[in-house]
Amino acid sequence: MRKTEEVVRRVKERTEQYEAMKESNTSRTTGTTRKRVRIVLLATILAVLSLGVFSATAGRGYVDRFLELCGMKNDTEAIKEAYIPIGQSAIFGRYTVTVEDIIGDADNMWVEISTDYAVDAPNGWLNSDKTPIRFFLNISGEIVFPEDVLPVATQWERRPFVWNGKLWYMYALIVNWDKEADNSIDLGHMPIRLTVTGRDWGDNGREFTHVFAWENDYTSKRNTVFLNQDVGNCKITEISTTLTGMKIFTTSEELISLTVEYVKLDDGTLLYYYDPRYDAAIMCGRGPSVSWGQKNILITSIFNYSLITDFRQKDSDFSQVVPYDRITAVSVNGVEIPLR
């Protein structure tokens, strides 16, 4: 009974905080708000769900939608632990813009932003040539890194889509960390600020700006294997996997490219790398992207691969989430590299 009362008390507190936040947000159509809103811990959400306070399908609905946009069969169980609700809204003239939630892990984060602007188009990525719209959002993101940590590269991507007749946006972040600074750094506890600017051409081009701010508070996971493996014209020094991505670190004397043939799971299943669809690739973490640096004459490179969209079983028409903690080997340039 005491446990139930405690959960109800927490829900009431968070509801009051959220209502206060909405009132503050709706009182501004321009300028910025630098509130830091701590994300509700997933464990607390699950405790509340067990009491029936919130809809048990809320998180699952987002995960299913995310997977559908990425062109995948449902693999909800594999990534539902990365789903974190945000729930911040602001009034942009005639429309409401809401940062709904994120899917996050150590190195990647996807932010889902909804609007109540009506669009006559089916669910999926928006083709602006076929479906012109008159309400646009421009989004810029900022991570507040610790003073002693700098990312090697940060990539943001923005893409509109339609869901249930409304305009939405997916905003993606991929980070390559300077591992020499601190190998434990990840996105799980980083303050995030999104500056969203909207322009309504149906209302004489009126412009609205709002800053959505929160501090990530989730537990991320990463498996790292340090290597000294020759694969043709380069040496693989590290392979790091997270819930949604895989990074391969190399050193070489010249600029190189890698060919990843497959990943092997602990039951012997081979999941083959393939070139995913363009829209899904941009927003769902397509690999490989490369950043180069030079240390001690050797060139160091980082190759990013998505464990969300980049792999499928042989002869399958669907990609699938690769369970990062079940990967036992990766084949690169024709060399199968054990990870266990």
C-alpha cells in the first residue's frame, strides 16, 4: 500500500511539473526558454504502468512507429528499453509543437517531434514534391558536453514524416567520441537543447521560435572489444557496439574503405550488411560514415554501422534490430573477427 501511495505521489508531482511547464511554454511564441527538464526514468514509468496510471501501449506505439519508418519488421522488444518520454509543448501561432519522446543509447539519439498541422498523405516519410506543406520547422540541436570532453564528430539530421494525418519530424543525432578523453562518456546523462523555429506561410509567413531543453537521464549500454587485427590495407583497433549502432575503429597509412559482410550471433545466425533505403538510412543511423584524424602519422578512422537498419537475414526483404549483446563475430574485408 505504501508503495502504491508513493508511486501515485510521484505521478502527481510529475503531472504538476508538466502542467507548469506547458503553461510556461504556451505563454511564449518567441524567444527562448532555458528550462532543464529531467527525463522521467524508465524504471519509474514501468512502475506506474503496472498500476494502470498511464496507457500501457504508449511506449510500444512509438517504438512500432519508429521501426515502420525505418522500413523494418516489428522488433519492439529489442529496443523498447531505449524509449524515453519527454512531453514538452509550445504554441507556434495556430499550431502546437511537441517534443514527444526519444529513443536513445550511448552514441545515438532520435527525437520525435509532433505538430497538429494536418497533412493529406499516408503514414511515412513526407515527399514535399507530392505533398506541399505551408508550415515548416527548422531544428538545431546542442549537446552540453563536459569541459574536458570533445566529440570527434557530431551529426544531426532532420526529416519530416506524416502520422495519422499530422505533420511530424524525426531528428537524429550520431556522435563519435574522443575515446582518449573518457571511454565512459555517453549520451545517457547529457543536457540537450533543441532550438525549433517554425514558419507558417498560411499566416503571412509568421515565425516562431522556442528552445526545448532537458537533461538525459537513462542508462546506456556499450560493449567494446580492443583488437590488433589486420584486414587488408588497415588494422582494426576497436569494435564498439551499442543498442542501436556499431563503430569500427581503424588505423592505416592511407585513406581506406571497409567492407562489412555480416555479423554473427551467438546461435550461429548470420545477418548480412546491405544498403538500406535512403530515407530510413538518413534518419535511422545508416552506416558507414567516416571521420578521419591523424595521430603519429597513421590515419585513424571511425566507421559507423546501424544495428537498426543495416542488417538482414539472407534473402529477407526486411532489416531487423541486431541484438548487440549477442554478436560473437564480425566479418570485415573477408576476415571473420571474433568478439568473444
